[in-house]
Amino acid sequence: MPSQPVPASESSGTDPAKRVLPPNPKAAVIVALAFTVLLYLVELVDVVLPADLDQGGILARDVSGLDGVLWAPLLHSGWGHLFSNTVPVLVFAFLAMAAGIGRWVLVTAIIWVLSGLGVWLIAPSGTVTVGASGVAFGWLAFLLVRGIFNRSAGQILVAVLLLGIWSGMLWGLLPGDPNVSWQGHLFGALSGIFAAWVVARMDKTRARQASSNGTPGGAGNLAG
């Protein structure tokens, strides 16, 4: 019986789930830059047009403000707010694409929606929350814990480096400045941890299925 082809990841000994950097760095850079440029374009439109786009953010515990969950990460309360988020967004978005852009979209969607819903639930009534910092905190938390779920020394090392550089961000998880949404930061981080768990479960399930299909007598050996 002809031997079965061995996937490139197995033949090279590299587990895609344990990658530290994106498999296609150029594409990852383009995606991270495109997302950041979008944030700047939205802020520019908000400044140029008398539309007050920030009112489209998350209006806490108001049904009419639920759609703000979709728009809030794209909106900022000014250029200073956007500037402070730019570097974390670029770096964390790039590194979070280590498992590929498709997986990054899934992780980002989980963080985007869950962090927004958390803000809607517990932010002070009547307040409007905007900004990409919740998503940035989610990516950071995802990067900090993915190595634990994946049992990857390389990813844990990256997490240690990120924690050393951006450890000051962790204070943003606690109540402090009334003009800063610690709720968004906290639920962003919790959503990032949850996203890392979901992705790890998916990877383990896929690995078990691939292993089962590749064993003698398994479905993977039926092809001639």
C-alpha cells in the first residue's frame, strides 16, 4: 500500500499552533497596517465632518446602544486617544496572526464582540465608550496565555517579553481615571483569554482527528 503523504508541518516538526511569528509576515504587516489606517481614516472623517461619530459608541445598558459594540473599536475620542492605541494595535495585531490571518479574524471577532458586550453591561449608565484599546488588551491577553494552552516555550518567551514591555498597561484593568474605560480593558483581556482557549481546543481537536485518520486502518489509509 502506498505510504500516505506527510503534511509539511509534521515533516518539518513545526506545529502551526505553536508558531511565534505569522507564516506570511508581509501579509500580516499589510493587514495590521490596513486596520490601523482604517482607524485614522475614521477619526479624520469624524474631525472633518460635523457628524459626531463618537456617539455611535457603546451606550451602556441602553438597547439602542448595542450596535455600538460593532462600531466602538473603530472610534476614538481624539487624535491623542488614537495615537496612544496605535503602537499596541500594530504590534499585537501582527503577533496575533501567528496561526494565520483566518484564525486572527476569529480571535479578533471573539474579543471585539465579548469585550463590547461586557462594556455595555457594566459601564456607568448613560456613558458612551469608544476606542480600540479593548481589542488591543484582548490581543495582548491572547498573546500572554496562548503559550500556556499550546505548551509552547517560544510563545511563552514572547509573552514574557511583551509583559516586560507593556506591563504598565495592566493598570488599565483597574478602576482609576473616570475618562478611561477600565471595563473595556478588563473584558477585552478576559475575552482574549477565552479566545486563546477556544483556539487551543480547536487545534487539539483537529490534531486528534488528523492523528486518527493517519493511523493504520484509519480512514486516511483507504485511498489508493
